[in-house]
Amino acid sequence: MPSQSNGVFAEAAFTRLASGATLNCSILVVGGSLAAYSATLTALKNNLDVCLVQPQRIVGGQFTTQALPASDDGDRLRQAANTLQLAGEQFAISKAQRNFRERMRSLQPLQGRKVDNPGGSWVSPLSVTPVVAATAMNEAIVPYLDSKKLKLIVEAEAVEVLAETPAGQPRRITGVVFRDRKRSVTFTVKASVVIEATDLGDLLEIGKIESRVGQEARSETGETILPETARPQCQQSITWNAVVEYTSLEHSSPIKAPAGYGRDLWLGAHEFIERFWTKDKRSGWQKWDFFSPFGIFRYRRLARRSPDEKAVLPGDISVINWGTSSAPDRAFCCGNDYRPGRLVGIDPEAKQLHLKRARDRTLAYLYYLQTHGLPNLKLRGDLTWTADGLALEPYIREARRGVALTTIRHEDVALTFFPNQARARCFDDTVGVGQYHYLDLHGNDEPGHVSPTGKNVIALPFTLPLTALVPKATDGLVLSSKSLGTSHITNAAYRMHPVEWAIGEASGFLATYAVWTGLPPREVATQTRHVRTLQGVLARNGIPIFWFDDVAHDDPDFEAIQVMAAAKIVRSESQEDLHFRPHAAVTRAVVCTALANLLQLEQRLPPIPSFWDVRPGGHWAYKMIETLSSHGLVAGVGYGRFAPDAPMTREQFSFLLKKATPDVYEQAFAKTPRDSQVLQRRELSRLLYSVLKHQLESDRSVIPVD
């Protein structure tokens, strides 16, 4: 059994290939991102053999090597349970992600007790140390390392993408050549499916795969907020995080000013600040000192001594990850965000220069803090696996993005485009959900950035389309992490920790399904029967694909409710909230509409309405009711009435379903009584899902859904 210490596996856990060697596997995951980890874990749970190749010895990306284990959670994930809604972790993330969060809480108790937020940061409802996050992640993959299902290759980088171009078909990726950075040897990994899960979209650049960099032109994405000219140099800034402890003066670690401090633009002390200022219309400016309850230290605090979340005491540990801030005494200040350069679309020498400058900026900020009244800060390299307390890698906000079958646009996410609605666009091929309350763009210093404001910057709960994971003109490759088909603007919401985990899960299941069926990801993503089957697999594994805040992922009807909503068969009663109302009654009109849509019946309208209480222009379900009536599936209640808004009973629906789908009738009602009780919304989803599964199973090219 592979062992670990301080979040790092022993050498025996890693696979080291000889120079020139070739390894074959079902799925190759490339990258050290958070999505790379969740994609790998997903495929392993489905009993496939996986090779994960990454640049560091530690898995986990944002949570670990980038030293940001304070999860950027949206409002919905933070919400508490009440009589109308569940707690956020029961519906806004998957069961697997919730288990990971619970394990981190268990590994970092506070005074012997498990608490919701071990670190007590004020920007995040869950924060722990990088070592705790790495330990939790390692525990989950240990069994697969032990069984040899997982080959974990570390300290390696991609140098060549292998491909073939069959006659009349798109180019197909078949494998990747890597260089072992420690031993300076090259080796090859070939796979049925390759997942691009690097933090900067490396495979897209190396393999010359269709991609976009930075801020696009309006003609590229169709986003009306964009100018006509692309600005690839306009990218989000990076931040080189550092983990520090609030300690006594005798135990502090003095930091030397980096060369050029106070002279070079990226090291200018005039931009640094040790206070946090807030402002509202009623009380004006409010100053928060560094160690105050809402100061910079507690902003992303990772460990604390006091059970009182607001108390900041010596011995507490935080990560310095401070972005822009306004203040009454200066126009602009931005902490250790590195804004002068970019990492994507530049030559390797320039990239290394910006990485060094980003590290130096963080050291300069720490030096500034220590010399401006905060000498009692101690760098904690034992928590970052480095000698100086800085992260192994920079925190990456934006990558080279693949040109996918679907590009997720500003118009798919922002509140502006969904007035009086609780959800953003619900893609029919959704394979995940995500939410961050606004489009959090940390622009670099390049001129020309588009910065949404007002309703244009507010992001509603959104979905992840399967076609955003598939390159437009390349087969054999699945896009993941930050390289999927988002735009520069929407990446700002899809890049957050919980969403990146969900992206990894979705890409892992797409790759798994492709291996199971022998189909290319493109065919899976573009054929409805495969999309619906895959959605069922996802939901059955506790992954939400549609936004409902009153149906938990361990609900017995979760799969049925989620897939029926994704398929536009049974959705919310109101678009103004996220409630499904599983126990609410179902009207005759709703049942007719849902069944007609599911059966895809030819629409038939009589010259004269069949029912005096269901007339064209007078009732929203007129066309569907008449269609079912013309096919001999429904009748009125007498005296020329249909009673569309009356509730339907289970017994009445059983008669209807027996007429419409006699082959599946008995199977559908196996878990639902056929009595005079009113039919519930959850029961309608359950029964109709049985019909959908029967339709899917009748096509032998689709894997069984049970």
C-alpha cells in the first residue's frame, strides 16, 4: 500500500518510465490541475485504467500546489437549509466533492472537534491547509495505486502530441510524448482518450489544436459586450501565493527585499497595502487592520486556534492571496496579484521571466508587510513543500481555451440576459452545474480589457454543456480544467474550485463513456441518445446536472428528476426560484405536456377545439392536450371539459401510461402505487424516466442505463 507523509506520496507510488518507453492505457490525463485530479478519480471509480501525468509530486492544483485551499464557493453552495431549501453541499456539488470536503474537515479538527470551516476564513466557508487537502486527495487514490489501475507519473511535461488523420475524418489524438524533468528522458503514453487538464492548456499549444487566447473578438464568440478586435494579450493575472503564520517576534522569519524593490514597476511599494477598506452609503469608509476580523490575514486564513471564527490569534495560519482593493488614501492597490505580464501565447523565455517576477512580487509584498508594522509573520514552507513558504506553482486564473463544439458565452451566464429568473441558461446537454455570484475578472495591466458592471457582471447559477468539452475539429481529446470551451469572460466564473472539480468529473465521465462504447467523444456529445444515457450515469453517481435546491443528490429520485429536467420534460413550476417542489401535485396539463414531449408525438390540431376549457390562445397547453387527444391517449372529464388545471391522480396517470407505452407500463409502476392519491412531481419524473430508459435501451448502441 503506497504511503504518504505531509501530503506527499513516497517514491514507490510513482511510475518512472525508461527513456524511449511507451505505456498504453485506456485514459490519459495530462496536467496537475484540480480538474485533472477529479477526472482521474472519476475514471478510476468506473474501473478503468488511468495514467495521470503531472509536473509536481503532489496532486490537486488549486487546493495544493498553488496553495489556495480556501474554496471559492458561490452563494448557493454557502446557503443553509430551511423549510424550502437544502444546505448547499447537498445539491450544488456532487456527492464525491462533498465527501472530499467532509474528509478535509475531519483531517483538521478544531480543539478535537470537526467544524464546518476549520480555517475560519471570511471569504470562504471552507479553508484548510494545503497539506490537509493533499492528504485527503491522496487517500482517495491510494487503492488504485495499490491495484495498479492508476499509473501516477510526476515531474514530467508534455513535449509532443501524437495524432493520426483517418481519411475523411477529423484528426484524432492518440497519445503524448513527455519529458521527465528530473531525469531528462522522454517517454510516450498512448490512450483511447486523452484529457487536456493542464492549468495553461499546454496540449492545445503543443499539438496546434484549435484554441483561443485572452480576450476574443465579438465575431469569435458572438458576445455583444466585446469589441470587434481580439486582444489576446488581455488575460487574467496570476498570483504566487505564500503561506504565513501569525507568530511572536522571536519566531518570525524576516524577509529580504527582492532586487529591484521600490524601483521595478512590478515591485512598487506604492501599490501595496496592509489594510482592507470597505465602503457603504450609510457609514462611509470602514478600515480593517491586517489582523482584524475582516482584515487581510483572515481573508483566506487556513488554520486557527480559537473556536470563535472572528478571533485572530498568534498561531493562526493564512495564505497571502490578495487582489485589488480600493482605499480613501490611494487610487489603486493590488497586493500580490501579478498584473504586468501574461503566461499564455508567449515564448518560453518570456514565460519564465514573468514567473520569476510574480514570485518576486509576492516576496516584495511580504517584505512590505513586515516593514509596515507586521514583523510577526513567519513563512511556513512545511505547508507548501518549499524552502521559502511560497507555493510550488502560481495560482492560474486563465488558460489557452479550446475552440469547442459549444462556447459558453456571456449571454449564457449573466443576469442581464435572464430577467426575473433564478437560473442562467440550462443547456440541453448539461453534464454539471456551477455558480459563482459574479464574473470575477482579475485583469492584467494590458489596455483594452472589457470589464462587465451591474447586471452584466452578476452570474446566475449555470450549467456545463457536454459539447464544451469536445474540440470542434479534433477527436480523441477531451477538454477539461480551464481549457474547455468558455470565453475569456465566462472563464471568470467557471474557474472556481467547486466548478473546476465538476468540470473534471464531467470530462472523466465523458472519457469513460467513450471507452465503454468505443465511440469518439464527439459522437457521444452530439447524439441525444448518448447524451441522455450519460446524464443518467452522472446523476446516478450523485452529480447534479440541473439546478434544484430542494432535491439532494442522495434523494432516491435524484437521477430521474435531474435527467427529466435536463431533457426539458419536467422542470420547475416557476423560473423565479430553484425549487422543484418534489411533493407538489401535478396538473393534467403538465402531465400531457411532459408526455407529449417525451414521446415526441406528431403535433395534431383539430379545426375546432375538442374542449371548451382548452382553446388556442386561452391555455398554454392547448397544442399538447390536443395532440394527445388526437392520438387517442387522453379524454376529457365530461361535458366537453378537459379540466387542464385539475390535479391528476396516480390511477389516472396509470391508465394514460398504459395506453401510451404498454411495453414499459408494469416496470414503470413497480415503485409507485396505482391508487386515487394525487400524482406528485417526483412521481411524474420517476415514471417518465422509466419510459425514457426503455427508449434508450431499445437502441443497442447505447450502454445499459441500470
